[in-house]
Amino acid sequence: MKKILAVLLAIVLVLSLAACTTGTGTETGKGSVYYLNFKPEANDAWQQLAKDYTAETGVTVKVVTAASGQYDNTLTAEMDKSSAPTMFQVGNQGAVTTWGEYCYDLKDTDFVKELTTNDFNLYDESGKLCSVGYCYEAFGIIVNKALLEKAGHKLDEIKDFASLKTVADDIHARAAELGFDAFTSAGLDGSSSWRFSGHLANMPLYYEFRDDKITAQPATIKGTYLANYKNIWDLYITDSATTGAALTGATGDQAEAEFGEGKAVFYQNGTWEYANLTGETFGMKAEDLAMIPIYCGVEGEDKAGLCCGTENCWAVNAKASEADIKATLDFMKWVVTSEKGTAMMAEQFGPIPFKNAKAPENVFFAQANEYTANGNYIVTWAFNYTPAVDDWRAGVVDALTQYSAGTAEWSVVEKAFVDGWATQYAKENA
């Protein structure tokens, strides 16, 4: 009898342990999802979507959002953990070089079959589909048309760098009288500097690569258009309330607030800012907003459009468990096909290249399309070729900081830009 009781107790113990492992995530055999989010401004939307998916399916979705400008560092740290992200960003060829071995081949997955284009996807040298562009974006100079008109100017006055400078100089000269300035602060704090070491740096890179017919990451660059980079940077840091050494500590939130609160007419940023600017915090009217190209004095730039492309590319961790990979792919498909998922994507990210995409309300996308429809050329995202992107940008930011504070000449920026590229390429391809 004692033996029988012992056997029965053992069976009960096993069943109890099995019961304890039922629930959500990997414990159910369903797998779980861990998404390391790239966009701080979309954190709340992702957190809500994760809750909605878990409520609907029982599958755990964890969303962690990296701090602005810290994604690569956060990803490196998280990938070293036993519970690493199952879904993450691989947004350019340099990232493919770094993270390619962690990328699950997305070719032929049900998620990929929902795409309407492959133009934003990234592959490694073997042809493996490492990451999929899940949205495309545009950036330029956002304009508060209401303030511009209050200053006595019209949007159609601005057609190139010379006309932009004329308008900005006039507004800056009358800032005290008007109650607002021309440009928001061009902050070099880490939360803001990516706008200039990445997006603004795209201007000289794009025109050089266009001229030289560059279609793959080059080992070296010439800096042909760095004088044009200087043109626009000088305008940013002169026709603004925040200048000189104060730029070192000026943040991205500060610039956004300056624009959203009506303290500046011009704000370099992208389509992703639309939801923030028109949301509860600032409540700006769509009809008061416009986005114009970043003019920098290049010949023929009156026919330029907005800078369009993406670094928003999803990858799936090939080193995750089979159950977690399946759970992640299922979640990704749900995001781009479900009512809740596509609604959130349209609101937060604008157009997405998937069959069930919703048309976004974002007026900046309508303007990007309008420039193209009028025959203007698209300024593509040449900065996607940047080698060791964080290290190269850090060098450029350091140089811009010295120059803007008046402790160095522009040649320091040129050196960081050109020599820094060659150095980082050599390290990355050693």
C-alpha cells in the first residue's frame, strides 16, 4: 500500500508541475514574443498593441523600448541575455554585417507574403532575407504655416536654400517682435543629434553618391558637398534662439516642444512626428503643417522632393527557440493584417508596404507624394550605407559640437566626415 501511495503521490507531483507550466509564453508551447522597439515615440502604441494581442491569443508579447540614440547599445546588451529579443531592428547593410548571423531567413514566411513590395528589404551576401522594411518614412523641414504667415511670408516663397535663408534671416532678426524664432534648437544631445549626424548628413551623401553613381557601401567618400552641409548647419545654429555651446545639452524633446508650442517656424524632422504634433500634448492643426525639402544650395535643388526611405526593418532572432520564432512570425503577421494592428501602424508610422495597409491621415506623406507627382526627384536615404553607424555619427557629432561652440574650424567636421568614414569602414570590414 505504501508503494502504491508513493506512486500516486509521484504522479500527482508530476501533474502539478505540468499544471504550473501552463499559462502564456514559452511555457504553453505557444512560444512568446520579445520586441526591442526602435521608436521611443511609438512606445505607448506598441505596449497597448502587445496587450491587445495577448488578450486575443494568450501569447505573451513583451515590448522594451530603447532610449533615443541608444538602440545599438541596447540591442548588444539584450542579445547577450538568455531571454534575448525575438524581434528586433536591422535597418541598414552595416547592421546586416553585424547581426546577419542572428537573422532568421524570412523568405517564404507567411508574414513576407503580405508585402506589396520588396524594395525596402535587406539581404546578406548569400541572399538570405535578413530584415523586412515594415514602413517607409520621409523627412525634411517641418513648417508651421500659421507662424510663417504671421511673420509675413508664404510657403511658396521657399524654393531653394537662398530663399529659405532669406525668410529665416528675416524671422530671426524680428524674433523679439514676433514672439518666435526661425528654427528650433539644433541640439547635439544624444536624443537630438541623430537628426544631423544621420538625416542632415544624408544631403551631402545623397548628392555625392548620385553624381558618382554609388549603389553599394563605398570604402571611402570624398565629401564633395560638405560646403552645402555647412550652409544649412550654419543656418540652423544662427537663426535660432539656441546657439553656440548651449547646443551641446539641447535635447530632442526641447526642439519638439519649441515647435509644438509655437516658438519656432521651422523644425527638421520626419513624418513620424505628425502624431505627436497633432496629438493631445500640442494639438497642432493639420492644415497648419507642411514639410519642405532640406535645401542646402545644390544646383537644381528647386526640383528636389523630400528624403524618403526607411531604417525600420524587422528581423527575427534565428537563435530563439522554434516556438518563439513561430510566435514572433505570427505576431508580425497579425500586426500588418489585423484591424488593430493596421490602424496603429497607419497612425504611428504612416504608409506600410502590406496588402491590408490603411491610408494614413499624415499630411506629410501626402506632401511627399505631391512632390513626386509634380516631377521632383526623391532624395533617397544614402545614410543607410554608413559603416559602423553609431561610431561614425559620434565622431561627426563631436566635430559639430566643437565647430558650433567656436572651438574648432569647419575642417574638423570635414575630417570626421571623410576620414571617419574610411576608418570605420576599415574596422568593420577588417
